[in-house]
Amino acid sequence: MTDISPASETVVPIPARAPTPLPAPPLARLPSIRPPRHPDLAPGHTRFVCQVAYDGTAFLGWQSQAGGNTIQDAIERRLAQIFGTPVRIHGSGRTDAGVHADAQVFHFDAAWKHSTETLTHAFRTGLPKGIQVFSVATGRANFHARFSARGKRYRYQIYEGFAPPMLARYHCSTGAKRLDVDAMRDAAALLLGVHDFTAFGGRHGSGHDGENPVKDLRRLDVSRQGPRISIVTEASGYLYKMVRRLSGGLMQVGIGRLTPAQLLAYREARVSLAMVPAALACGLVMEKVFYRLPANAHPLFRNVSTTDGDT
């Protein structure tokens, strides 16, 4: 059975009253993220923009690590084989060990004399099982997979009870616990909007702890289909572990350990506590990255992004 309260995070007793919120800082606007200046492409080089899907179970997350067992490492090894030289890729964001993706986006620059279809085929024949680059397109020289993004969508998948083997790999099982989905929806509605989400962030340990915690949480939906429960969220951006802690907080409401009001007060207190644990990585899927693009953009971009300036 998979417990929805990870053993690594001790759940402290719920106080009799919700935490006292600290005075909220003024939120005049979201942080403005300026993309870095891009040098001109080297002669004969093209900026390629790709979509990749992966089963993150066997990998240590997206970002390259010394051991080499990450999604980025696997893709860069294949690119080095294709081009005969090291090629660095840049992703739209990082996913933790065990987290999956339907449409992660990355870009790289390289000299390639053949079609993008040929490059796509080269990817498909040399990547490890569990990783598939399924779309490759040429992009503008100033496009950046991370800094050009205007938002992301994630889905967290829960199985109420004991998930069968074919689903357990991609769901967080609740075992004997049952979830009150209506209470979870009430709590989700209270969290929407532009707020400081420090309480739902985790320590990254990679130099990104200083990220602006103010995010625009545009969507946080909870739905049920039989024993399968989904939490879908869209936001301007996310702190490290923010999606998993949002999901963990809603699950704490679902099992009755927190009320919707207590979860709201927890966010307002802006202090990360074990009373809201990060939900297990296996249930999380990166579904979509949003970009602001012209209507005549390449079909790849129309599939994974929007032309709506609000996303």
C-alpha cells in the first residue's frame, strides 16, 4: 500500500485553530521574467524546438546530474551520437525524480542539413525505453523553452484504494483512506489567484531558493471518475515541489486532517510545514507548456501552446 503521507515527512498534529496569517504583502503585479539575451546563431546553425514525453519512474528527474541518469542526460547523449559533438539542451522546466511528462518542451542549436522529420526519426531510434521525442520543429533565434513560456499545466493522479498494477505506476494510491472530493474542491477554489505560495514550495538545493514566490494560480480543478481522482492545475509558474504540495494539501483536506479554511490559512502564513506533505512523485504528469505565439506559428507550437496573451 502506498501511504499518501510520505514517511520522509512527519505529519505534525493539526492545531486547534488555523495558523495565524502574516500580513499579506502588496501584490501589485507578477514578477517580470526577462529572457537572457541570446547570441546570434553560429553560421549554419538552427534553433530546434522539441516535445518529449517520458515515464519518469526509472530516472532521477529532468536536470543533468553527475550520475547521468536523467532525462536531459539521455537526450544529450543521443544528440552527441547524432551530431558527433556535444549538444546542450534547455528545458521548459525541471521535473523531480519519478515525475512523468506528456509534453515537456526543450530547445537546442545545431547544424543539420536534413529535414526535421529525419531528426525526429533519429531521436526515436536511439533513446532509452521510457523517453520519446515525438515532435521537432525549427524555432526563432530568440525562442527559449523556459523563458518564453507563459505558463504550465500539470495533472496529479490519485487512485482511491489499491491501484491495480497497470495504474499503480502513474497514480498515488490511498489504500484504506477515502477522499472527500467536495471538500477538496472547496479548498482548491480558495487557493486560486495571484498570491505568495512560499508555504507550498520546497528547498531545491540548486541555487534556485531565491525564486519569486508570487505566482498566478489560474486553475486548480478536482474531479472524480470512479476510484480515480485527478487534480489539474495551471499557473504562470511553480515553485520547486509546489504542485506536489498543493496536491498533498488537498489530499489532507480530503481525508479530514485539514479543513479548507486551514489550508488557506496555511498558504497565508507563508511557512512550509510538514502538516502539508508533498504528494508522491509517481502521480504527477507535466501535461502542457503555454507560449504566446503568432497565429501562423508552426503546427508543433499550436499543439502545445496558445496565442492567448493570458497564458
